[in-house]
Amino acid sequence: MHSCGQGGNCFSCLRGMSYHLNTHTDANKCTECGRCFQSRHTLALHERIHSGEKPFECSVCSRRFKWADSLATHSRIHTGDKPYKCHICDKAFSRSGHLNTHMRVHTGDKPYKCHMCDKAFIESGHLNTHMRVHTGDKPYKCHMCDKAFSRSGDLNTHTRIHTGDKPYKCRMCDRAFSRSGILNRHMRVHTGDKPYKCHMCYKAFSTSGDLNRHIRVHTGDKPYMCHMCDKAFCHSGNLNIHMRVHTGDKPYKCHMCDKAFSQSTGLYIHMRVHTGDKPIQVFTA
């Protein structure tokens, strides 16, 4: 065993120690940053960081790279080669780092911890995005209005408001949507799926919002308060209707006379004056 007298490192062969000793001398020292390297070759590779030299060119797209292994990794984008296989599932990856990250899905390892709450993440990028919850940072700005977002995906989704783009198409009708989540909710119209079950009665709903509104029937919760009187309501729509008592707004106009009503039911009943229709009578035995 050969020992380095300066750093305490040990080497099994003399050649390995001689390479290491070069890091303690100025023989292979970078003149830009002062780092020392084991050989002239590794120093030359390092110097491309400072010079910006990219001698390796992709023959397909002409992108250039500092190192040969970077070009080899990039080339897999064009070839579709994915040599790094997961031994637990059937996924494969073009980079070893991507496989290592994927393995955490199976192991449950979350090495990136938030120092401001108890959340942890599989990837450092996910932690960086999460930190914006605490800092309030919104680096993704909309160039068409004054809104800003903490995630690039949220900005992309928002931009569709301006462009009108609706890439998510329903395969059962001609409707299209700007977000995949809205399409998923819409599909329940066709499938009849109601995954949100009330734990207090037998009712079920197609959206979580509908379930939350229904739960107020059981709890008596009335979160929508009128700021002009002491009334409160289960639903925001009921509050909006009530506000017309204070504002005098009557948006439902009769097209056959000059009368107007604050609720659609008032207009519906009034129309019988013009049509002669009689309300349906229900007879009980």
C-alpha cells in the first residue's frame, strides 16, 4: 500500500499514487481557476469550461459539445436508445442519472428535504419549485397580461386563455379543453362516473366541488356572508341572487312586456300571464 504524505490518501499501486501527487503540484494547474489535475489530458478537458471550446458536433442536429461522452448521451435523443433499464419495472432511460432518480419511485427515497416544512422530494427540481410556496417567488411572467406563476407549466396553461388553444379533445363529443383536468371531469358526463361519495348519505358526485357543496347540507355550514345584512348562504350562487334584494338588479327581462325579475323562476311564473299556461297540479289520494 502506498501512502500520500500530504493528504493521507492510500493507493494500491504506485502509478495511482503518482497521478494523485500531481494534484499537489503546479505541473497540471489551471491558470484560470487554480485547480490542479492528475494529468495534462484531464487539465485540457477542464480548460474547455473556460474557453467555451466545443469540438464534438452532432451529425444530426449540429449541436456541439465540450466532451465526447456528452455527445454520446445527446445522440440517444435521435436514436431512441435507452440502455439504462429498471430491474423492477419495464421502464428504460437514456441517462444513468434518470434511472437513479426513477429508482426512488420504487424505494420511496426522498433525499431533498425542505428546511421550512416537513415535505421531501425525489428530485432537486421539485424541491426548488416547492420552495416558491414559501418565498412567493413567481419567475414565470405572462407577456400578455400582468400575471406571474411559480411553475412554467402553470404559465403554459394560463397562456391558453389568451391564445384560445384547447389541445385536450373529448373523444366522445366535439368539446375541447385547455387543461387535461377539465377534460377528465368532462368525461364523467359520458361515463356517469361519480367517484366522490358522501360519507353521511348515499349521494355521490362527479366532482369534488359538488361534494363539498353538498356536505354543507349536513353540516349547516354557510360560508358565503352578505356584507349588507346578517344573512349567510351555503352556495355562492345563492348569495349572488340575494344581493339583488339590496342592489335592485333584475336581470331576467320579459320579452313580451316591460317587466323584469331578480330570479329566473319569477320570470318563468310571469310568462304564464302571456301564454295562458297553468301550473301543473299534483293530486294525492
